Amino acid sequence: MSVIRIGTRGSKLALAQTNRVVAGLAENGIESEVVVISTRGDRVTDKPLHEAGGYGLFVRELDNAIIDGRIDAAVHSMKDIPAERPAGLALAAVLKRDPPFDFLAVEKPIEEVFTIGTSSLRRRAQLLRYYHKYPEMHVANLRGNIDTRLAKLEAGEYDAIVLAEAALVRLGIHVHGFRLPADAFVPAPNQGVIAVVSRDTAELREAFTPLNDTQTAFDTAAERAVMEEIAGGCFTPQGIYCQRGHLLAEVLSPDGKRARRVEGQISSLEEARAVGCALREEAADLIAEARRMVEGK
């Protein structure tokens, strides 16, 4: 086929992820070119994501570029892809998962940490829950690319910051700190996964098929099934993690003081949806509370 035009955001992390896809295509004799597209999510950095429009900010312009014919496919952090997708697009490949965990970048003893930076409502709630014995600790909003966040940490604007471990791995960045365990800090659905979205044609689906990892594709589909059933939107602190069919999901109150959690083994997406439906019913009060808080009601 002709050269595949692959769209991406222009950050170092986005380009590193796209280059992995480009290399995978090249191994199969398929030529591609990278097209950098600026998104509103990159331009609006003075607000938390849930106030600026949610994670879809990073995806919409790339979706439009595919639909308009400017590019053939786009590479995303899969956790940024909204549940509702435009017609005419296909999830062409899900790459093998990188570490899905959160990472606390910090050089001080935890008892000396007073300000932790993150833009994630989930991470904020989990931090407040886990470090409740440190009442002086404050979770502050932090946006920007990895370099910007680390620079703010080094400048002393924060005592610690939370990052996705996968981002550090992909960029080859080594920072002092430690991995946050998944049982206490349940990752965001699809965290650590690179996905390719393409125009929905047989030719493009065939081109990207060799890059698809079957196990990761199932686990991430299960996580998305739970997320879709919870229907909490970007305003609800929630973690959903599936590893080889072992599913762990939770919804938290914004202050981290209360949570509803489910854990078990699933073997189908139907079972994952049933788990999500049960969790939605059990956590209805927390979901409503999060919505009221974000909407200022």
C-alpha cells in the first residue's frame, strides 16, 4: 500500500509512542510518515483536565484529521481515548502494555512531603486516602508535559509529583522515587497502553494487525467495558485494572475517604460489563457526589 500518514501530538512522549508504531510498521515492510497535529489539550494547560474538557481534548483533533483525510491513522495513549467514538474510525491495534502503574517522583522522606502535584482526580483521591495520616499534605493541580512537570518538581514548586511509569519508560527518564502499588493506587483504565486509531478500511486494519497484542487488547477492552458501564465521566475518581483477566475496579469519593471496590477473575467482556454495572449501582452516591463537586452544585 502507499505511505501511511500517522498523526500524533507534538510532545516528546507522543512522538516516542508514534515512533514505536512507525518502527513496527517498518519491520513489516510498510512505510509511514509522521504528521504532528496540535490539540486543544496541549494548548490549554492552566486548568485541570476535567475543567478543560476531559481527556478527549487530546483526541478530537486527531479524530477529525482522520475523518477529513489529512491523515490515515493516529497514535494515542489509550487511556485518553473517550468511550464514544465517531463513525468511520477503527481501533486498529493495541500494543503490548508497558508498566501500568503510577510513579511518585520524590527525593524527600514521605513525612516531609507537603505538596504533591497531579491533574488527575483519581490520583488525588487515592493520594488523600493513602496518606491520610499526613494531614498537612496538600494535593495541588499540575499540568504540562513530562519535562515541564519534572522541572517544576526540581524548582521546588512541589515536594513530589505523580507520573505514569510508562511515560518514564518510553522516554528513558530515570528519576528518584517509587512505584505506587496497584492494589492501593488502582491505575486508570488503559494506562500504560499505546493504541492506534485508523480510518475504518480493510487495508489499514490489515497493515496494523501485526502490532496488536491479543492479551493487552482483551484486558484493555475489559477495562473499557467496566468504565462504560460505570458511566462516571471524567469527573469521577475511578481506577480500573485488568491483568490476564484478573479485574480490580474502584470508585472513590473526591476526598478519598470512601470507596467502593470489586475484584475477581473474568473471562469475557460480558462478565466485565456485569462487574461495571454492579459497581455503578453500588457507587451511585459517590458518582453523584463527584458530579456535584465538579459542577459546583
